[in-house]
Amino acid sequence: MDFSPTTKICSFCGVRGTRKTKFAGGLGAMMCSDCLEYYHDVFASKKRMAAISRPPWEQMADTEVLSKLPLIAQTGDQVNGFLVEWVRLARSRKLSWAEIGKAMGTSRQAAWERFASVRADDQNETA
């Protein structure tokens, strides 16, 4: 799996990683060290927690909302890429499309159709 920070973005602020960027995360969502520090400070303070009790988009201007759409799309792409990597991992462990589909709450066929291009040699499999 790809561990390079240069191919990742922060799912919280949208910053694109560099060789020096430190990310924390899992399941496709990544958090840069600046956001990690910020949210650590927020969660450590009752006063700061109260200040963020409302969703931030309620106070955003329309231009701000629009400016976030590409960042949200990039995060979605990152999570989907992570899912593809995990399916590739599952297939490399000889897990069947039926097992993958069941784990995802779908049929073997639906899993195969969605991820058949993960590995070219899997395209003709039906198991």
C-alpha cells in the first residue's frame, strides 16, 4: 500500500502532503500534524469544545461552501483509492469475491463488477 505523504491530502484542511508532511489516519481519512495538534487542543478544552458545537458550514459564505467542494471530492477520491488498495490486499491473500462482497454488505457479483480492474488477472474470475 502507498504510504507516501506526497500522494495524500489532509481530510480536515485539504493540505497536500510533501515529503516532510506527517499524517495520522486510517480507513482513508488522513489528518496532518497541524490539524492533529489543533483538534487535540480543542478536545482538551471545554471552552474550545463549546465554541465548535455548531457545524462550521452554518457560518460560511456561499463562496466558502463552494471552495470546499473540490477538497471534499479529493478526500472522497483518497478514501476510494484506499478501498481499492484494501481490495487488492484481500485478493492478494486469495480471499474470494464472495468473501469481499459479504464483508462489504453486497453480492460477490457487485464486488467483482466494482473492483475487477484491481488486478488484471482477476477479471475472468467468478469465485
